[in-house]
Amino acid sequence: MEEFMLIFRHQDGNKVASPEQIQIWMKQTMDWIGGIAAQNKFIGGNGLIFDDAKVVGYNNVVTNGPFGDIKETIGGYIMVKADSAEEAVEFAKGSPVLQGDGNTVEVRKIAKRDGIH
């Protein structure tokens, strides 16, 4: 069994959802993760907060960010166990993040601690 990271990308950082819509999405997300966990394939994950975010670049230049006017933001991630990349993609297809126009879930295989496979 391999490990994969599902990275949630939001297309428009300027869109602000209502507190009610956020609650709906959170419940949908918890239900979706619960379905993966019920198969004993959920490893963990976190949402990401944009407040006080910093970007460190070349020559250690530090800027505030990410900014809401960028085209894409990363909203969080989960890690799952899957028999194949195709199975991990099937998990990703169920993500409530995909309800947002232009949003995506990137699926990446996690390198093993004993080397990259």
C-alpha cells in the first residue's frame, strides 16, 4: 500500500464564503474524510490558514502572502493510503472542494522515508 497527499487548490482567493456555507462545506468534508477513514485509509491532514502567512524566496527574501488576488491558493491537504494512484484519484473525486468552479485536488505520491519510490 502506498501513501498519497491530496492537495486542495482553490481557484479564486478573493471569494469569501458565508459562515453558513463554510459550515456546510466543513460537514461535507468531515463526512467525506469519514468515508475514507472507515476504509482504514485516512492518515491525516490539515486545513491551512492564510492569516500571518509568509513566503520565503531566493536570497531569503520574505514577503507577506499568499495574497487573495493570486489566481490560486492552497486550502489544505489530507494524506491517504491507497493501493494505486488510481484509487487515490477516486478518493480525490469525492472531495467537496471540487464544488467550487476551477478548484482542483492534486494527487501526489509521498516519498517513503527510506527513499523515493
